[in-house]
Amino acid sequence: MKTLYTGGTFDLFHAGHVNFLKRCSELADKVVVSLNSDDFVYQYKGVGPVISYEHRFCVLNACRYVDNVVMNSGGFDSKPSILKVKPDIIAVGDDWKNKDYCKQMMFTESWLKLNSIILIYIPYTKGVSSTKIKACINE
């Protein structure tokens, strides 16, 4: 049984999130989402999410492509949350392909290899994002 781990904020849940999670579910038997807390989102982005942690948790937990939702317990260091889940795969949107995702998550390629985890980039749904939705609302 393969377990896939992904993390994020999933604010203003939209079709891009659904497409991403659907693809995750096609790659593994179990999909676990590590959901960022409101405090962490504020620390990372300088602004909090529009939707509270509890409500984002509820929406993700109801998504048929998600088997379990856990809190990102390590904040900037994702390793504690990852080690709790013990995934075979970590999935991230391919918008991270040209960025240093490993550095952002505070692990290395060798740490992934040591823990028998593969990192997969999933195509990003173009034209939709929580940032774009917020911009449209603000107009």
C-alpha cells in the first residue's frame, strides 16, 4: 500500500486543488494532506488565510481524493509531519519545479533517499489559484 504526502494551505478550495488531489489519489492508495495552521500561514506569507484552519480541514476531509488530514506540526520544518505519515511519495505542484522545494521544506534529496521517499511534481492547473481568486474579490 503506497502512501502519498502533500502539504499546503488549501485556502479558498478550488478546481486546481481538486485536480491536484485527484492526481495524487491516482498515484497512491492513501493520500494524506498536511494542512498549514493559520499561524504558520501568517508567519510564511505575512497574512493569514481567508478560511480558518478548522473550515479548511473540514473541506479537505470531505474531499473524496483525501484519506487523512493532519496538521503541519513542524511549521517551516516539514520533516516531523512527514515522518509521522511515513509516505512513499511526496507530491507538490510543478510550479515548484524551478524553485528549491527541498530547501523550502527543510529536507534534502539525501534525506528523501534515506527515508525511501520519492518526490513527484504534479502539473499545476493554469489560470486558477487562491491568490487570483482573492485579487478578483478585491477588485
